[in-house]
Amino acid sequence: MVSIELFHYYERETGPFRNLSDLSLDEARDVLHELRQSGEVFSSQRSDDYMEIRRDLEDRARELFIRKGGQPIRKRPHYMTLGECPWLKGWYREGRQLIIPIEQFDAKAVSFTYGDLFPTMRYNDDRPYRKQVYTMQEIRDIIAEYGMPQQWNKDGTNGPERYIEAQVWDNRPLLKYMKSEV
């Protein structure tokens, strides 16, 4: 595999692995409303129905992963990238990145999409990796065939694929990072 590390990007003030999907729908909407009011961060551009769409896509990704033998523990994933994607750090006022070796994760609790979950599951074009979720083994084959989007599409001019997203379906490898100031 090109990279053996997963990266997580987050706002310094809130810390890593603060997940909108862990909130109730009303709480998540309130947070998004506040972000939209500030207009300072990437997520302030999200639509009013963002959380409904996100939850639907997460449900679909979870089901596809289970069909491939995945054993998610969480109902909703935490999001990371396979390999570094500096563009994501710019989504935040004071963006930070956290790097965790992939060996710290159980392969049965991490799925991957070739690109962000939203465009991967929603775009209707002929790219064969659309509407697909991959296991740790399968993503190696996809990288061998298509490369790392971070290398061939740094600026987004070649489509929505800017990175490979990892959906982490287990808190256990993240607990020490959730509790500490990173």
C-alpha cells in the first residue's frame, strides 16, 4: 500500500474525532447552523439537509461493508484519509492533523471509499469506484489500478476524488487520541 498511515483532520479548538453523526439530528443541525452563521470554515457551506443525506450515505456504506465481511462496531463512522491530504487541513480555522499507523486498526472495522463518501456514493458517472465501499485488502487493488487521488488530483480539477476516505467503525484504536490534547 502506498501509505500505511491514516490521517485525521480537525479543528484545534474542538479536538480530534468530534463527530456530528454522534449527535442527535437536532443537535447536529444546531452545530451546522452555528457554522453557517460564522461562515469561516468549509462546513459552513453545507446544505440544510446535509445531516439527513450524510446519515443515509453512512447507512449504505455500513451495509455494503457488512456484505463484504466487515464487522462495524459503531453505528456511524469516524472519518480519516488513507495518506496525507493537506487540502483538508484548510477546511478549518486552525486545522490540525493526527497520524495513526494503519496497523493499529482492525481490518474488519475500517472501510474505504475512493474519494469522499458524498461524491463517491452520489455521483452518477462511469467511474467503476462509484457507489463502492472497499475493504483494506480491496483498496490496495484500487490504488494499484487508479493511484492515489492526492497525487493525481491535488487541486480537484480532475473530479471530486481528492483523497481516499477511511471510515473507522470502532472507537478502540482512537480512544487515546479522543481523551488527549493532540
